[in-house]
Amino acid sequence: MMDARHTAALFALTIVPILGASARAPNILFCISDDQSFPHTSAYGTTWVNTPAFDRIAKEGLLFTRAYTPNAKCAPSRASVLTGRYSWQLESAANHGGY
């Protein structure tokens, strides 16, 4: 589970390059969190998790109410993001342990 320091670090690593980009660059914020289900942020009402960076984005930017993924497991999902390919195309490279 991520604490406030990890959340702030993730936010800083994601937003700082965007702020330094050209005015014509798209405004894209890409966040990856490990083993986090959608309700596990205080922006969605969870009281036992404090996520101030995500809460600020939800308040000042957007808050997703629907999101879809071709593979709901962390390793195949990350592999798809990094390569631009579907997890089934990556075969064992998209799993926790290849064979």
C-alpha cells in the first residue's frame, strides 16, 4: 500500500516532466499504482487511506468513474503500456514468471 510519501513521489515524477514540456505538448498525466483497486483512495471515499495527490487531481482535474483494461493483472497491464501491444501478443513476457 502506498503512503503519502510514495504518492507524492509518484505525482512529482509524473507531473514535473509535463510542466517543463513545450506549450504545444499534450497535457497527459499517467499514474501507475501497484495492487490498488479503484476505491482505495480517499478521493473515492476510503477513510483509511490518505492520498492527497490523487485527491487534488480528482478535485482540480478529473476523477474516473469508468475505466477498462485488456488485462486486469499488474505485470501484463504494465507490459502492454510499455510496449503498446496486447498482453496476449507478449506471451510469457507479460506474466510474473516466464517459462
